[in-house]
Amino acid sequence: MRIEKCWFCSSSVYPGHGIMFVRNDCKTFRFCRSKCHKHFKMKHNPRKLKWTKAYRRARGKEMVVDSTFNFEKKRLTPTRYNRNLMVKTVRAMQIVERIRQVRKERFHKARLAAQLRKRQTSAQKEIAKSAHLLEGPNKEKALLYQKEFAGSTKAKSRQKVKVEKTGSGSMEVE
């Protein structure tokens, strides 16, 4: 039993399910449902539709590079049935799936942590801008944020100037 992947959304297509389209050059396309087939016929790009796997990978919302993906590749060489080999294969598949789940969770946590940091820094910048409106202990915190962001922007501007001087080779001054 072979579980195929939908050409459009990359979900699983089980035997006896979905639609198979065969082009004139004998290239086959499998679709999990009519929705994917219709989008394919309308020549829509799966990387632009938010519900597809291609969109999520292109936008960095899912893992793209991982060694566990090598086990999903299609192997066309037939092998003779061997019970011991099949038992080992099934065990290995379970281990690989556990490893993939752990890595997926780690990737997801790192992505969410980066978003949280970005949200916090944008809120801190907003507080630093309007520090003059606050009173009490909040004003002290806002002034601290203001000093912190002022120092970091100076450092960033210095780095940009250094890169511009070394990157252009010789600078002309009028």
C-alpha cells in the first residue's frame, strides 16, 4: 500500500481516494480533493494560497531543511519481503517520527519566541517614544527603554558607516 502526496497541497492521498490527472506527456498529478484539482486547472500557484504546505514552507512557518525528510522519499526499487527487515523498518519509522515531532516542536517554539520578542521590542519602542506622557515608576522604565534604544541605534549607525567605508573602497568627498 502506497500513500501518495497531493501535488497541490501536499496532504496524504490514500489508495482509492482523490483524483489522478494524467497530462499528455504521461506526467501524473494526484489530488486529495476536488478543491486542489480545481485550483490546479485554474493554474493557481500553491505558494500563494495560505492553506497549502508550499505556502507555509515558503513563508518560514514550517521546517524546510531536516534530515528526517530524506526518509519520505519515494523508492522505486522493489525488495524481496523479509520479515526481520520489515520489523526493523517499522521500528525505524517510529523512531524517525518521534525525532521529527521533537524537532518540529522545537522549531515552533523558536518561531513563537522570536515573534514574542519582536512584539515586546515594538511595544518598548512605543513606550520609549511617549515617555514624557507617563508618570511614576512607569516613567522610569520608559526612560530606561529610551536610553537602551538610543544606544542600540547609535551602534547600528556606526556599523553601517563602517560597512559603507570599507565596502566602496575609495570614497570621494566634494
